[in-house]
Amino acid sequence: SQVVHVSFDELWNGLSGWVLREMKPALSPRGVPDPREAPEVQRRRAETNCGAIIVVPLRYRDKTLGTLTAINCPDERDFRQRDVKLMVSMANQAAIAIENARLYDAAQQEITERKQAEEALRLSEEKYRALVENINDVIFSLDAQGFFTYISPAIERFAGYKTNQVVGQPFARFV
């Protein structure tokens, strides 16, 4: 067994490219040039002593993920149709696993981003609260009916009221 580095062009001009274009499995016997392969790919296949080959599409729903390829040694038997069916089943399972891994990674990334955003918001709120709590001016908010929903602690220095004495009371009562 040897490792052979293959360029994208070689893959595209070979059975992998054919399978991706046709979206059908390819079964190719050993020792016979396959007309679906470009001449340079046929030559490379002969030089590297490849046996029979199966290439099947790797798809999840309507998304093409790539191909799954099995190559026998030259002294091994040719693949059969039942081997193609097995490879298609394996490709379907692999595509589901790949998509699940992508979804998991995306969910993890979203969780991380959300945690970072929550932490940034918490820090921002702490800074804002510290600023409002320590400012000398009275800062307040009212609801639609004119009742205090918030008033800064400066109310105690300014008017002698505690915050909890004012929140929930009507604005008109203090003006």
C-alpha cells in the first residue's frame, strides 16, 4: 500500500469528478482503462498499480459533500454491485455523521458567541450601574403612568429620600 498525492484536477478528470457531475456511483474493474477518466488519469492509475475502484457520491439531503472511494490492490478481486450498495450505505451514514458534526460545531460556536455577548453585556451593565449609582445628579425613569421605576441613589443626597421610598411612587408626588 502506498500513499499517492492527487491534485484537484486529477480528481476532477477521474472517477471522482464523473461521480460529482453525474451524481451516480462508479464501479471500475482492474486493468481496464475507464472511458470516464481522462487519458492522464488512466495512465496514472496504471502507473500506481490500482486495482478495481468504487466511487460513490457523499450527499446529505441536497448538499454534495464530496465522494467516498474504495480502491483494491491489483491482485484483489473486482468489486461487485453488492459492494457498491454497501459503499452507498456507508456514504449515507458518513454524510449524516459529517452534517451532525457541522451542526454540533455551529451550535458550539453560537453558544460561545452568546456567552461572550452576555459577558460583554454584563460588564457594560456593571459599568453603567456604577456610573449611575455614583453620579451626583439624580437620574430616574418613569413608566407610562408616571410612576418611578428607577431613581439613582443621589436622591438621598439631593432630597433626603431613600431609593426604595421613591420607586413605585407617582412623579407628581415629589414635584
